[in-house]
Amino acid sequence: MKRAALLLCLGLMACAMQSMEAGDDGTVGNGVSVRAEPGFAQIHLAGMRYWTQHGTGLDELAFYTGIKDGQPLFRTPGVRIGEMPVYRARMTPNDIQDLVVASLGKKKMQNVRAGPLRPCPFGSAQGFCFDLTLANDEGLEMRGRAIASARGGVLDLLVFTAPAQFYFTQVSPAVDRIFASIQVK
């Protein structure tokens, strides 16, 4: 019985996973588009949109776009929407960085810490970047990178996370190229 349930679950996940061609422009929401890198697939599951090369939990580039005042960055299973920290249009880049850290904590990530903020282009808009260190809910050491831009009171945020030992180093150069390819309409 357990095996049948596992196969059904895997089959449903495969339906939500879609391969991409390198160089494809992917619209990720709120007028934001990025260029795909080789080996990535996009996953749309339970309202979440992210890209991965190796699979869920191994490397994930999440797209949180069009976040309006009073909304959380994302929904987390098992956490009521009222318990999630929310974006406020008046937030500074430091506040948004703290929001990302707090939100990842609600997603059961542990010891989430953000590195120094730095200005980064977000397409034609001004944005900011920061690195992350964290551990998943099983204690696996992870690293991450985030890029964000708040325009007209609306937040667009891309967050990459992967295990620190192998996947982060392997996938982060491609993610940096994706970040550099951001276009904003």
C-alpha cells in the first residue's frame, strides 16, 4: 500500500515538472522574466513556482513575485497564513532581508542567517542581493542567495538554496547567470 502511494505521489510530481531549453525566456510573474540555463526544470506545485537542476531539496530557485503590502512571501504547509510574517510597502532592504530570514524560519529552516546587503541590478530596476546560510529541517547545512527589488510598493524576490557541500557550488554559477538575465517590464 505504501509503495502504491509513493508511486502515485511521484507520478503527480512528474506532471508538475517541466523541462526547459537553455536560453528560453521564462516569465516568472509580475512582469519579471529570466533566461533559462542548461539542465533546469520548472516545477509548479501547490501554488509554488521554482526551478531545479537536481530536484526538490537538492537545489531550488524560488520565484516570489508581485508580493503586495500585507502579503506573506509564500505559504507554508501547516502554518496558518496569519502566523506568517508579511511584506510591508514601507520596508527597507534591511527589513526585507529580515523578512526573508523570518519566512524561511517558518518554512522549518534552522539557523537562518543573512550576509551583508549589496546593491544589485534587477533588470532595469535597482535591487539588492544577499547570501544566506541555513540548515534544512533535518539539520543539513545549506547555502543560499537572494535578489530582490521593491518597485511601486510591490516586492519581487528570487531565492536560491542548496546543500552547502556540493550542490550550492555546482549550481550557483548558473543561478548567478539567471539573476544577471532578469528583465522587468
